[in-house]
Amino acid sequence: MKKSNIENGVDRISELPDPILHSILSRLDSTEEVVRNSVLSTRWKYLWTSIPSINLMSGPKPFGENRFKEFVYWVLANRTQGLDSFSLRCSNHYDMQTIGRWIHLVVMRKVKKLTLSLGCGVNDEAIVLPRCLVDCDTLEELLLAVYLLSRFFEYEKFHGSKTLKVLRLHNVELLDNDLVQQFLTNCPLLEDLSFIDCLTYNLDSLVISCPNLKTLRIYNKGLDYDSVIKRKKYEEEKLCERLTLICPKLVSLWYEGHMANHFAFDVKSLKKAMIELEDVDE
């Protein structure tokens, strides 16, 4: 991008309304790029602090481990308005205590959509989301993805949300049916639920009981069960024995792959279903 043309002392970009400038800046790949491009116009210098979305990505460039930490805190400290969306993608250099502090600052800014893409973690620690998410009265959408290796999702502190409408879990291990069910019960407004490449080993059954759920996606075709079994050293090479759906308002169901051996569905309002089973031994 080139600096804006200034004709007769008038900065044409600075004349644009804030919503248009917000839209332009929001199309950049990351918040780091937004901050860097704030020099293009006099009004852009601080305008980035009121953009309704933040997208942070760690990596070898341009940040080192400590510099990225400092940048995250600096960005959140300079926020002047609430947040519609916060997206964080970071490697395994950051423990859950550090990430929890960042989430707490985001909750204070009334976040509506929270996207977390995490690495394999420090010493394979579990994913422990902070208690403040339970009390966040603005959170509507939560996307939690783990790349490289799967990780456990610990429900002890974050055990549900009264305002959550969309939940998407990617490459997360589900270890306890009772805790999963308790979590879903504590999300009474949940309408859209996705389990993408989520492991259900060590579960005798998985019950998804959501009174207001309208869309359910289960996709496990991307899992390499052989490598997972070897890495996690499971004693028995088996799937979850039974998957039970109790969702009276469910309209759309997508099920692809392999999550359980047997199924029981109570879905009276179902209008669209796509089910494609896959044999683990194939």
C-alpha cells in the first residue's frame, strides 16, 4: 500500500467514515498488520483501537516468544471499545495460565466470538479455560482448535455458558461423558455444535442432550487412529461404544467418519441428514 495522496493539504483517506475505515482494516490478515499500516493516514494512527475484531498469530516472524506476549498485552491494553471477535493462534510456547490472562482481558471487553487455535501445549498440559468465561454475558460463539497433537479439554473451571449459541471443537479429546453432558446442559441456548476430529476413547457412551440444538456436525475422517493409539498408549483400541442424541429441535445433522459403534437418535424435528460411516480398520 502507498501512503494516501494529499491534494491541497487534504488527506482523502481521513475523510472516509469510521465504519468504512474499520471495514478496510478488518480485511487485513492480522492485527499486527493493522497496527503496522496505521501510519498510512493520520486518522488511522489510533483508529485500529476501535476495530471490532482482533486477530493475533504467533510465529517465528516477526515476533519472538516474549515479544509476542508483550504485543498481545499491549493490543488489549489499548482497546477503547468492546470486541465482536477475538482470534488467537499461538504455538506451544505459552502455557494455559498465560493464555487464561489474555482471555480474562478479552472478557472484560465484552467479546462475542472467541476463537482459540492452540499448539500441543507445554508438557502436553490440558486445555483449561478460565472461570471468567462462565460469567461472560456476551459470549455467543466459541471455537477451540488444537493443531499438531490433540489435547484434553478440562471442564473444571469453564463448565458451561448461559449465552453460548455456537460451539466448535477441533482435535480435542473428550474423556468423560458426565462432564461433557454437564457442560452441554449448562449451555441452554446452544444451537450449533461441531465435533471435528475429536477423540472419544475411554468413553463407554457419549450423550448429546441439548434442548435447543438445531445443527450438529460430527466429522472424524481426518483422524489417524493408529498413530493416536500408539502415542497415547491406550489399553484398548476401541471407539466410544454408544452415541446418543437427544435433541428435539435438531434440524440438520452431518455425521462423517467414526465416533461410536452404536447409535440412538431422538431427533423429532430433523429435516436434513447426511450420514457417512467409515470403518476404522480401512
